[in-house]
Amino acid sequence: MKFYLDANLSRRIAERLRQKGWDAISAHEVGNPETSDAEQLAYATVERRALVTMDIRHFIKLSRDAIASQKAHAGIILCPRSLVGSEIDTIAERLIAIAERFPEGLGGYDVLYL
């Protein structure tokens, strides 16, 4: 599984995932910190990366819209706001657990909670 972290998550999470051998990038690293949610999902889809975000409400709607229009994405992983940005190791560990469970990626229309 490959990850794309939304701009509302620290780039340090992507760095920690890479240190542990996982393919991860953040919106900040690729120059997308101000990109709209729809554009973030489109970028992740093209790159075949599961999008990780704390913006639960908007991305649930985007996932529903994708289902309605039959446009698959590479998956969305919703990170609860209770895991503040300083919880880098916790978030990374939970993402690794998801990646180990779904090694081929989420694909389709899958939305998971972290």
C-alpha cells in the first residue's frame, strides 16, 4: 500500500512511514498544501495512493460522490482528530497495521477509520 497524507497531517508522519520502509508522501512534500479536497483525492487517485486525512466530513462526502458517479479512488483513511499532530508514532503505527492488512491497497471506494 502507498500513502498520500493530506495537508492537515504532519509531513513527519510520511517521513516516519518511509523510515519504516513504507511508500508515503505528504501534500506538503509534493507542493499541494493549498489544494482543494477534491484535487487532493484526484492526486492520490492518479498516484494510486490511499489518502490519509483528518478532514472526515469532506472526504466522506467525496467518497459518496465517487460512488454515485462510479469513479473509483485508491481509498481514504480517516484519522480522528483525537490523534493530534503530535501523535506521529501512533498514527504511523496504525497506518502500518492497515497496510499490512491490505498489502495490495484499498482501491475502489474503500473508506477506513484509523
